[in-house]
Amino acid sequence: MEKVIISAALTGAFPAKDKNPNIPLTPQEIAEDVYQVWKAGAAIAHLHMIDENGNGTMDKERFQQTVELIREKDCDIILNLTTSGDLNATDETRMAHLIELKPEMASFDAGSMNWMHKTIFLNTPPFLEELGKTMLENNVKPEIEIFDAGMLYNALHYVKKGVLDTPTHYQFVLGAPGGIAATVENLVFLKGLLPENSTWSAFGIGQGHMPILYATLALGGHIRVGMEDNIYYSKGRLAKSNAEFVERAVRVIHELNKEVATPDEARQILGLKKAIHS
């Protein structure tokens, strides 16, 4: 049966306990959430770090502390570390944790955009080239984040230059203000641009979450869920946990006569080598 990878995005760069008190913020909270989503069926945990003031940070020590806490729990989930958790971070601090921790995966945001119609989410060509090379040197699989169609063409350019290795894995981000809208038509359009032999996943932000989840599964993609993308489980009802999103995704996958990929099956699908921890 077809295997579907569930990725859980636990907390974003702009979390707020006053919006949903169940969002994990501290290394201890994030590590416990990782363990819970793994038990629920997630194969990948996408991680952002939050500082003591509740702001997104690229502090490599905070990443290290959180990763160590997760590894102490003895779960084999794939860790996918963000490279864009702080709009004020430098190019160097956005990559330092990759060199230090060498996670199995990390995000590669394939272009710049007007973020939330308020500021610039900057990913310059020199940064993207350096990021791609850093990932290659440290055996980190890029999850190529696509917020709009032009970013996919940017990624194809970097594949041609040898900055990105193949087969590539793409994550379609639909519904971010400043990016492509979360519609099924847009998802079908983006999927049609994919190169052969690539893997892909998608998610819709906010109210686009469920339509994009269903459409992605129908189109043969993998899925991402979690409170980075949506703090509501249903209309007017806050999510109790990230695991709750994963549990629903597992039910939907089974209803479609598909199977949930284990972390090791996800490694095989994505071409990862299982991390060996000391």
C-alpha cells in the first residue's frame, strides 16, 4: 500500500501562548511534543526555536539543547531544523546549527517574498548557494520550501548548478500572506511543475488546512500538520496538542486506504541515511 509521510510542525517563528496556550515554546515543551507526535504517527518533526522572550531565534545552543532532549527520549523521528526562524538572523546564524548538529533534514526556502505584507523574508542568491553547499557538505537533506511558483524555478536553477542534489524533496506552502493562496487549483498547478523522481509534501495555512490536506493525499503527496500552520483544530475550537493533528491525519490516511510511513520508511522514501547518535 502507498506510504504517506506525516511531518509535524510544532511551533513557528511567531508563536503566542495568548492565541493558543498549548503551543510548545521551551526546549522541554518542544521535546515532549516531538515525542508525542512520534507516538501518534509522525515520521518528521519540523523544529523552530523560541527564545526566553517568546520570539523566534536561530540560537544554535537552543537547537542543541532541544535536540539532546529529544534524543534522550529514544525516539527515531527524523528532525528537520528550520533555517528561517528569525527575520533578523544573519546568513551565518541561519546555517551554524546545521554544521554543529548535522540534522537529517533542514528547510531551504527557495526565494524571497513579502512576508505577511509587512516585511521582507529575504533569501538572496548568495545565501541560497551557500546554504545548499553547506547542506551538501554536512549530508543534510534540503526540504525545499515553495511559497510561490517562481521559487520552484529557483530550485531547478540550483539543481542545474549543483547547489541542490537530486532527487529533490519539495514542500508546498499554501496560504502564507504574500505567497500563493491555499486553493486546490493552485496545488494542482504546483504539482504539475515538479521534476520527475522528486518527492513532495504540502500544507495549507489556517482555514486552508483541511482542503489542502485532503487534496494532497488524493494527488499522492505527503502531508504536514501542526500548530506552526494552524492553531485551530476545527472552526472555533483551539487545538489541544500537535499530536491531535497527527492523530486526525492518521485516520484520514487510513480512510483513503493508504498507510502511515514510519520514520525508517520515510528515510527510504526520501533517500536519507539514518542518523547514528553517540
